[in-house]
Amino acid sequence: MSVLVLLEQRGELKPCALEAASAARDIAAAAGMPLNAVYIGQSLEGQEGKLAGYGIAKVYAYEHASLSHYSNDAYVPIVRDVARELDAKVIIGSATALGKELCASVAARLGVELAQDAIGAAWAGGLVAKKPLYAGKVLADVTIQSVPAMVSLRPNSVQAAPQDGPAPEIEKRAMPEVSLRSVLKETAEATAGKVELTEAKIVVSGGRGVGGPENWHIIENLAEAMGAAVGASRAVVDAGWVHHALQVGQTGKVVSPDIYVACGISGAIQHQAGMRTSKIIVAINKDPNANIFKLCDYGIVGDLFEVCPALAEEVRKVRA
Ligand SMILES: Cc1cc2nc3c(=O)[nH]c(=O)nc-3n(C[C@H](O)[C@H](O)[C@H](O)COP(=O)(O)OP(=O)(O)OC[C@H]3O[C@@H](n4cnc5c(N)ncnc54)[C@H](O)[C@@H]3O)c2cc1C
């Protein structure tokens, strides 16, 4: 019996891998089970130290050049077989685009239940996941009854909190023989070089109130000053002002940063679905009756063309 955490990588371990490990450590301790991890990727070498303090007994590392990019054909059987071999009672992954597909596929292969995109998980005689429902209006505690019980955690929902403790033992495993139906050769990120939206600690988003693509630099300027990723409402994406990769919401990305700044966004329920689990929400809107003010922690009633540059200037002064 054990708990298994899936360590996600993109060349390097992703922050969400350590968040999942943190949650998994607490669950394993409460359940009185050992914690193991599975790593699939090009190489874990030089990164073992990052895994210290998470109570991971052993990392089963499947390292191969052909595993550096996600492949459903290759990754899913590995996780399924390791879960069976270790008699995993709980499997914890990350609710990234990759993680959601991997977890869903593994759950289907094992025939077990998965709480996808949860914002927390704990052990209470069984695995209980905290899951936003109805576009985030309700937080449900979902008890997962299958064995193993699976959960994928939304990035930034759980803090990666290493404790004192050794780095785990790494057991290198040979890549099993699989015939790949498709091979991913290259990925090109639409927001290359910028802070990745779903993992950013701060997100500054712009809405239709920005007025047009010629004014978008106002959002980018504030984001740059705050060290934030840039997001957008669907209205902005549909109008073609920015790439869809920036869309936050029900049909866009789900973010859960420490600070979310909504500029010229009305706060439609579909937008909220993508950002309402943010820890601090700041709204800048000239309409005092805008929906977003019912949700935010700090609201500035004002013209974003005045507020955003002034805020950026102040933030730069403070950070300097
Ligand atoms: C099935 C479905 C899925 C959807 N998915 C998504 C989704 O994923 N993400 C999403 O965002 N939306 C989504 N939508 C659309 C959603 O319903 C809203 O239409 C959209 O979020 C509105 O975007 P907005 O807030 O930018 O625009 P608006 O609602 O037009 O709001 C613009 C705001 O800007 C303010 N404003 C104007 N000028 C200024 C200024 N100078 N200074 C300050 N404030 C100003 C206005 O007061 C207003 O509140 C979806 C809709 C459907 C039906």
C-alpha cells in the first residue's frame, strides 16, 4: 500500500510537481502509507535536491530522450504499471493540460475515480478532494471511493512546502517497449519567453474595457511592473486583440495565482470560472456596479487608462 505522486516536467521539474508532492506527503503521513513518485522525462539528473523534504521514499525515474515530450502512448502504461506494482491506494497528479490528460487516461485504464482539477486534497479515512463546481461558485468536498483514488491538483492551489528531510532514492528504470502512434517533435509556445499563465503567482488580465489592441500595452506594462503573466477575457480574444492562449475562463485557462488583477473586465460567470480561486482579486473598472466588484478583495472604481499606468509606476518604485 502506498501513495504515488506524478512528477511533471518540461525539461525541468515543474513547480506543480512539488506542489503535488507537498499534498501527497501530507496525505501519506495521515494515511500511514509510504510515498513514492514516478518521473517520466529526458533526465532527472541534477534535480534530485529539489525533491528533498517531501517525504518521497523512492522516485521511479523513466528517463529517455524520446520521453522528454508528453506522449499518451508512452506515459499512461508506465504510470498504470507503477501504480499496480506499488499497490498505490492514492495517486496525485497535476491539473495542467498535460496532467489532466495523463490522469484521465490512467484513471480510465485502471477503472478508477478521478477528481480532476481539485484545489486541495486530504486524507480522512479515504481521499477527500476539494473541487470547485458550478464555475467555482461551490466548493465541494468529494470523497473518492475507488482504490486507487486519484486526484489532479490545480497549479498554485497547494503550496510547495519542503520540510527537513533527505532527497529521495532514485531508481532508474528502462523505458518499456511501446509502439508510439504519434510522436511530438516540437512544441512552440504562443506566449514563449513570458511567464506561463497557469503557473504565474500574479496575473494581470485585460478585458473589453481596454478599448482595442492599440491599448493592450497598458496591460502588458502593468504586468511587467508586477512580474506577472498577462491574461485576457474572451471578449478580447474573440475580437482578435490577443491570442487565445491568454484567455482566462470557462473556455480558456483556469488560473489560481496569489494575485489576479482584472482590468476593464465585467466579471461574467464564465470569466469567473477561470479565476475565482485566485487568492487575492483586484478589480479596476469604471462601472461601480460591475459584477467583478462582488467578487474582488480590492476594487478600484476608475478609468483603467489612468489607474493602470499609475499603479505600474508605484509598483516599480516599491520593487526598486
Ligand atoms: C459558453 C460561453 C463560454 C464563455 N467562456 C468565457 C471565458 O472562458 N472567458 C471569458 O472571459 N468569457 C467567456 N465567455 C464570455 C462572457 O460571458 C463575457 O461575455 C466576457 O467575459 C466579457 O468580457 P469582458 O468582461 O472583457 O467584457 P464586458 O462584459 O464588455 O466588460 C467590459 C468592462 O470594462 C469596463 N470598462 C470599460 N471601459 C473602461 C475603462 N476605461 N476603465 C475601466 N473599466 C472600463 C466596463 O465597465 C465593463 O465592466 C463565455 C461565454 C459563453 C456563452
